[in-house]
Amino acid sequence: MTTIEAPRSPVVPVKRRRTNWEKWGWLYQRVSGVLLVVLIFGHLFTNLFLGQGVRAIDFAFVAGKWANPFWIVWDLLLLWLALIHGSNGMRTLINDYTRRRLRIVLLVLLAVVTVGLLLIGTLVLTTFDPCLDKTVASQIPQCKA
């Protein structure tokens, strides 16, 4: 006589869900694009229309603007969103039009350049001190202490 063992519920391997980077890159492009429109038009409006126009933009104008933490944060957001937005778009083009080693080389180069520009831009925005330039320091109210 043949005996049949009691059936067990099969062990179904749990499929680990991987992060869909293409979906998140696509979503980032849309969200950052909308934010960039607001940041860019705010930047242009304050720099070109609220003052005396383009002629008024010089070192002292930028130094006075960056004396306010609000504008440092505004420009940092603009820098980070624009650079990552552009790099993500470039990454998409590299993925679409290159293959194999060239693709890897270009993606690594793009990442290095993007990180380098983000670091340099962030460093400039967060450590800017207009009072170091003695020729312009007399024109800036914050330096007359």
C-alpha cells in the first residue's frame, strides 16, 4: 500500500522588490522642473525687476543679497535642483544612445562632474565672505563693523 504524506503549503520564495530608479528619476524630473520654474522666475524677478536692472548687478549686489540667509537657501535650492535635474536628463541621454564601456565611462564622468560642481557651488554659497575684498568692503554695510 502506498502512503501519501500530508500536503504542506509550498514555500513561495519572497521576491525582493528592487528600487525602480527609472521611475524615481522620471518623477524627480517632473517635480524638480516645477520647482525650478518657481525658483528661476523668483531669481530673475528679484535680480532684474526689483532693482535697477542688470546694470545694478555687481559684486556688492551679490554680497548684499547673500548677507541674507533666505537668499543663500534659495540659491542653494536652485543650484542643487538644477544640477541634479540636468544630470538626470544627461544620464537618460547617455543610457539611450551609448552601450557597454562607453556608457559606463560617461556615467562615471557625469557623476564625478556633478558631485564636483555641487561641492564647489555649495562651498561658495555657504562660505562667501564679502568683507575679505577690501576694495569692495567699504560699499557693503555689513563690513563696516
